Amino acid sequence: MENRNISFSPPDISELEIQEVCDALRSGWITTGPRVKEFEKRLANDVHT
């Protein structure tokens, strides 16, 4: 049987995304808090619920 490798592409993560993650970690709010509330609000708006 021939071994085949599947090439992975490197992640496409912007500096802004890295900064947002760092800011969230520094805030002490990871699973709850204002960022989660804002995410939930935007997601609900996007899916019309």
C-alpha cells in the first residue's frame, strides 16, 4: 500500500485576531463575560433568532 501525505496549509491568523485573543486572555474573562455576550448577540442577529 502506498503512503500518501496530505499537505496542511498554515493557519491564516491576522495580527488583529492575535491581539483580540491576547486581550481576552488578559481580561480574565475566557468562558463568560462581555466578549461572550457580544458574540452571542452578533451570532443571534446573524442567524435571525
